[in-house]
Amino acid sequence: MIETVKSNFMWQDGVIVILVIVCWFLFRRHPTPTREMLEPLLQTAAAVGLHLDVSSSKALADSLDHAVVNIVLHFY
């Protein structure tokens, strides 16, 4: 009985460690992208008539969302 309880706790400890590792990989921080890093994306977007605002991560996300909505509406 004690061995079963000990085994269950060891299994739970292993699951917790795996969850911590997975969360670390999912939520790790990335360096802020620079304009030079985004230049190929900006050139490609401009070539198809999209304006992307790269002044901040939020502005980039919003402009990408807006671009997707415009593209989807354009094809319907």
C-alpha cells in the first residue's frame, strides 16, 4: 500500500516537472524585433498593398489582424 502511494506521488512529481518545462517553452520571452528584422515582411506586405505598423508588438498584431480581415473580405 505504501509503495503504491509512493509510486503515485513520484508519478505526480514527474507530471508537474513536465508541465513546468512545457510552460517554460510556451511562455519564454523573445527579444523585441527590430525594424531591420521585419524589413522583408514590410517589403512583401507593401508589394501586395498592405500597410503594417511595426511601432510596437501590439500595433503589429493589430495591423496583421486588420490585414487578414481585409483579405478575407476581399475574397468573399
